[in-house]
Amino acid sequence: ARVLGTVALWRGTGLTHMASSSSERVPVTVLTGFLGSGKTTLLNHILTATHGKKIAIIENEFGDVGIDDALIQKTSKFSSEEEIIEVLNGCLCCSVRQDLVVLLKGFAERAAAGELKLDAIIIETTGMADPAPVAQTFLIYDEIKAFARLDGIVTMVDAKHVERHLDAVKPEGVVNEAVAQVAFADRLLLNKTDLVSEADELDRIEARLRGINGFAPIQRCAHSDVSVGSVLGINGFDLQRALKASPTLLDAREGETKHDASVTSVSIDQGAARHMRTVQQGALDLALLQSWISQLLEERGGDMYRMKGVLHIAHAEQRFVYHAVHMIFSGSFDEPWGDDEPRESKMVFIGKNLDGEGLAASFNDCLATRGNMKVKEEALRFAVGEQVECRTGPDTWSRGEVLARNYRDESMPPGMVSPYQVELSGGHLIWAPADCDSVIRSVKRGRGE
């Protein structure tokens, strides 16, 4: 059976919320925004906020492998009575839109039978979604209209990269998703303002947004840090205004949204069935991984709209979670792997003209296998027994001898494998964090010879 979506029933912390009367329709928030704008971060803020509401979360991802749903599950601490269904490889505005209809009709039937009571529904769309067809779902199906109402379309905007996407030239008949998301919004959250250094640049971006949508209030934020009231219960959806942005909104015969065919996703999943798996299994070497990602962003950052993953790193008990938007990358060790949780890496790449086979091969080159570690060691500049100088202070260099290469001990940070272990002249043992002249150098170079 095809897996359709991530749905999580979640009651926020705090005092018990007074139940709404059965005659009231459930308010629905559609959370949209281009890839990497901060939607999942905002969703996690809502899940941890004190609001007392019982909320159904419907999560949609563009790639074959679900990453965001795993991060949301970690935040929400689901109870046994909640149901979880995954959305894989699809977009709610077109290929899996009918799945959303089936899901909502199921909610309506359960509510009518007294089996389900919700205070709100949040639908987080993929960053490639046009929100108009998603909104249409709540306007043309009688069972859904009787059960739920659109409360608002909230669009996250990445202040650092939005102009690049607004200016993107699309083939005739192909939607510019970033423009559609701004145009259809009932509220705009201008996120990542901390990455824009000049205030007048933010003013210019706001002016562009108002040129596309002059009605939606704009709220600036960083790290998706806004109040729950900025997202839920805004009563922002206006059908007449929405019809101006999308005149065919109420036409059930309207065809699927046409996306740019050059923008695709590539997924890497070590946990996939053997016949579906494109990569080898095993832990990744952190240094090889970081080198590959850095090279990938440097060479393809302009076309790499989004990267994200949960990774199994050698010599680490914690999961490594990373995100990248164009050339901006962040990654860190997160919670420990569960006792019964498979230690398997998952990655998703979304961008233009992606080479799936090349990405899989590069991933395999980062595995902490004996062969890859041998290649890594052979690339090091100094041999065991060679005399070197190590920086041991801001302006201090100390002479020593290389004792080991690709060195690791338990006192080192998670995932860290040092290029060298060095014994200094006084017998003190240290390890060099990198193989570069600013950290470790030859004795001849240190003397200026």
C-alpha cells in the first residue's frame, strides 16, 4: 500500500483546552514557503509551545525519503493513540493532492462518529507547492467544507534567498512557486532576517513582497521564532481576495500545477529495501562527509535549492542532523540514537539537474570503510616518524614527531578522527585537528628554509 502522508495528533503542553462545540468547523492553517524557508522549524516551535490545542499535523515532503517527519516526531513525543502516516515523493498541489482529500474525508467521518475532536489542522506543504490547489481542497468538496474551514495561508519567506527565486525565469506555462506562495498568502513571515546585514535590504525585500501581495501583513523574524498566535487562529483567509490571486480557484476541472521539470529530488536511504537501495550501508566518516558537502555547495550551490539529512557518523552515539539552503550549511550532533533504532543515514537533495548516480557514488566515498580510510590516510602530508611543528598557542609552535595517522581516542569529540597524533619534544601527546599549515607544518617550512 502506498504511504500517503505524515499525520500526527498533538496536544500542546499547558492547561486543558475547552472543547469547541460540535457545530464549529475545524480551522485549517496551510503553512507554505519555498525550500529551506524555515517551515519545519516553525512547526516544531508550535509543537513545543504552551497552547493546549489538539492539532493534527499533515506533513508533505518533495523527496522520496522523509526527513522532516522524523524531526517533528522527536519534538512532539507522540502518544500511543496517535496515528502517523508518511507523505513520500509528491506535492500536495498536484501528484498527491487526492491523497489529501481522502485523508481529510477520513477525519470528517471520524469527527462525525465522535471518534476525533480537533482544535486545529496544520498542513505543511513541500517547498515546491503552489498553495492555491491545496486551498481549493477546502472549497469544492462538501464533506470537507462541512468539517473544516481555511483559517489562513501562512507563507514563510527566506530573506536571504527569496529574490533569487522570485527572479527565476520559468518556461512558458510553468509556475514560479515562490511568486505563487507570496501572492496567495494571508500572512507573510519574513524569516532569516539575521542573515541579511543591511536594514535597507530588508526594506527593499518587503517592498517587493508588497508589490506581489499588498494585503498580507509582513512580520520579520529569525529562526522561525514567532508566537503561535501569528500562525493559528488568524482568520485571515478571504475568498474574494484569493480569487483575484487565482481566478480558477473554484474550478474543480483545473489541471495539475506544472512545475519546472529540471527541478527534481534525489534521495539516499540506507534503510531502503535492498533492491531499492542506491548506496552501501555503514557509518560515515565525518571529515570525508564535510569535505564532500563543502565541495558540492561550492560547485553547485546556486542550483542546490535544499539539502537535509539525518546521518550515522562513525565514533558518535548521536544522530548528525544537517540542513543546507544554496550555499548556507548548518549541521550538528542531535539526540542519541534509540536503543532499537536502526543507525542508518537518510539524505534528500532538491535542485536543478541533479545527478543521482553521482551523488550516491560520492556518498559511498564518505563511508568509514577500510578502503576509504586508506585513501584518506594516503592523502595526508606527513608520515609516521616524521618531524613536524604544531601550533600549540596563538603564536607558539612546538616541535614533535608523528606517532600515528587517522588517530582516534575516546577523549575526542563525537565523530572526530584526527589526521595525526604527535608526541612533542617534552613527551606530551597531542592530536592535530586538521592537516593544514595553520595547524601542523614541516620543520623545514617552520624554519623558513
